[in-house]
Amino acid sequence: MEMTGARWRTATRSSNNGGNCVEVADNLPGRILVRDSKDRAGGVLTFAPDAWRAFVAATGRRPGR
């Protein structure tokens, strides 16, 4: 999967949870990438934008927060 140009970010609350966090790249056209912040070289999940919005809505969180 081509990830060149992906701008990864973590949640602002990630510093207090012992490193159990994910990173999200939502700047690539037509897809949202998600990875484990402790294993950046590991696997990456890919979501369609609509599927990602539905997931975030179901968790009660706002994207980017």
C-alpha cells in the first residue's frame, strides 16, 4: 500500500495512557490510515472515509480530538 505523504498524528490524550494509542493519517485522498503508535513498522488498517466517520461516531469521539 502506498503511504508516501501520510501525515500521522496521535490523540492529544495519548501521553497519559502508557503508550496504548493509535496514530491516524487522514490526509490521503479516499482513505484513512490507522496504526499502532508502539509498532509504527507493523500493520496499517485502511478505512474508507465514510467507514471511518461511522466508527468514530460509534465511539462517541470526534475525529482529531
